[in-house]
Amino acid sequence: MLNISKEANEGTLKIGLEGRLDTVTAPQLEDALKDSTDSVKELVFDLEKLEYISSAGLRVLLSMQKIMNKQGSMKIRGANENIMEIFEVTGFVDILTIEK
């Protein structure tokens, strides 16, 4: 189960994720982002309430990072210890901008 909240404000899009981002829910996030990022200069993912992320979830974040590299910036905020450990083991700490 994944709850997605969106908050757009003058070129910034904040995406809040709550629950599990896995093989089942990753397509749900992709759909939510598909048409939302065209005019976005800054994309912020709030992972404070995210409990788990799988490789499918990482793939969505990576594809969004590639898009935002061309049109602005992307930040990850509020990742807990478990999520940070996954980012570190996979090398995503070197790819993503992660704020504590």
C-alpha cells in the first residue's frame, strides 16, 4: 500500500510517500508523476513516512532524477535509517541529492 500526496508551488513539486514503494506500487507512483513534472524546476520527495523501497521503487527515483537533471533539481528528504541503508548499499547516495 502506498499513499502519494502532491503539493505544487511555483515550479516546485513536493511528493510525499507513505507506506511501501515496491513492485506493486511503483507503477502507481510513475502514473502520478507522468504528467506532473513538465514545468517543474525542483522535485522534492518526502520519504519521512516511507517504510520500504524495492528495486522497482529505486528505478522510479532514478528515472525521475534523469528527467530532473535536464530541467532542474531533485531532492530526497526525510529518509529513515532503513531507506538510507538501501540507498547506501545500492550506491544511490552518490546519484541522488539526499537531505536529512
